[in-house]
Amino acid sequence: MVRIRLENITKEFGDFKALDGIDLEIEEGEFMALLGPSGSGKSTLLYIIAGIYKPTKGRIYFDDGDVTDLPPKDRNVGLVFQNWALYPHMSVFENITFPLELRKVAKGEIRRKVAEVTEMLKIENLLDRYPWQLSGGQQQRVAIARALVKEPDVLLLDEPLSNLDALLRIEVRAELKRLQKKLGITAVYVTHDQAEALAMADRIAVIKDGRLLQVGTPEEIYERPRHKFVGGFIGNPPMNFLNGFADRGILRIGKSTIPLPKEYESVRGEVIVGFRPHDVEIGEGIEGEVYSVEHLGREQIVTVSVEGEMVKVIVPGDRRFEFGDKVRLKPKKIVLFDKKTETAI
């Protein structure tokens, strides 16, 4: 197992700054998700860890060794791409053994390693097939097997499940998490899917526009976002936001007022009020009007218009609401963000 330390990682492509001063530590055996929207810089950061890109500024350490100038072949990393990158003219066995052949590993040792990794991934009966004869899930397992067979210190995965259908994605991500913990490999997983990150990661690093906004456990990221973007990006439905004014323990939103939680009693001035859809009660508080209702079986999502902003509330499925109903909302838990910087107060 390897601990990864990134210090002030900056990457520029001409005039474009893809990464801007990233500091991040990934512990031994940890499953770290790099989460962010398309173009945020998360894949660029992964390729810098792999050695495919060299940072414009900053240093990369594996344990206490500086690997910034080492080529990928000398870093002992396993890399799984989004498109799987299997060789179509090679059998499954040949695809998996290719990294070992390059290292001139003995034939007997190759067979042993292939048998071990294919059994773990349940693809030992596919060794004679070719990629075009496999389903998407089987191809993905072959790509993972090829990365694992060389026993890497670090496993790097770039949106490896995005080409799979929804049900298969859930199945494979559970297997991948189990496998990572069983082998004890340090893993870095790039995704734009917040549900995937919440389900799989020990910790999540949220990246936007090349900057690291927050690092924390899934619970910390979800319950205590340090930036408005983090709150709005994590969760399904995401966090609600309303403009408010705080003064003397009271929070005013439009024509309505609600008491501020004790930790915010000293806050004064304009704020952004954030709260999760399941942290709201319908009954008293902020005035609004029902805009739409989505029935999801045991529960429903009621969208309420508050001062022209849409607020989503999760309520039991047996309650009845109609378009235009006047309602009041009482957030049970809120996070206040600075109006200008959008950082948590």
C-alpha cells in the first residue's frame, strides 16, 4: 500500500489553467473519489498521479519518494480508462497478460497471476474469447483484471463504469469496492456521478474549475458542505438554496421569518440559506406555493415555489398536494453561506 501526497499541483495547457494549486493527501489503502463536473480537472489530476502528464508546478510523492519526474512504467500504477482500451486482435488472456509480457515475467508466474485475478472477477471462463464477443460488463472486468494482474501499488480509475447501464453499474461498483478492500490497494477514482462517489469512496475530493473545494468523508461532504457548489452538486435531489437576511437570531426569507439555529445567532446581513429536501417539514414557516408533485412510491418530491425560487421537499407518499396549494416550509437543519464568496459561514 502507498500513501500519495500532492503538493501545489498546477497544470497549464497554454493559456488554460486546468489545475490550480491542488494540495491533497491520500492515505494507504484508501479509496479516494475525485468528484466534479466535466472539465473540472479531475481526469487531468489522475493522469498527473499516473505520470502521463507532468505538472507545470508542484510535486507528487508516493510515501516519502518524489515521483514527479518518474515515467508511468516506474510508478507501479494500474490504470483503468473510461473506454476500457482493450486490444481487439488479442484474446482476453492476451489482453490481461500484456503488462506481464512487457515485464518478461515467467510463463508459470503469468498463469498463476491470471488465474488468481480472473477468479476474483469471475471471468475465468472468458479467457479464450475476444473483446468483441463480450458484454460491456465483461469487457470492464477484463480491463480491471489487466490493471490488477501486475499487482500495482496504486489503482487509478477514470470513470470506468460510465459506459455501463444503470443496473450493471451498481453491480460492478459493489464488486470493485469489495475487491479494492480485499487487496488493500490505494485507489483513486474519477467520476462526475455523485451517487457513485457517495456509495464507493472512503473520502471524496470535490473539484471545480481546477480548484479543490472540499475533502471529506461522504457524510461530511453531504451534511456539512463548505461551499454552495458542493451542496448543490451532492445529493439527489440536491440541496435547496434561498436568499435570506439574518439579524438578531432571526432569518428573514421574503415575507417570512424563522428562528436561526444557535450556531448562527451572531450572523448579520445577507446570506444564502441551504437545506436538504429531506430536512424540511411542510406545516409552518416559510410561505410557498406547490409547483409540481412527483410520486415515487413510498415517498414523493413536492416542488414548492418560494419567492420565485424552486424548493424540493421529500414527503411521505400518502400525503396529498395539488398544484397551487399554499404551504409553509420549516427547515429542520440549515447551512448558511456567505452571499459574496458562497463559502459556508
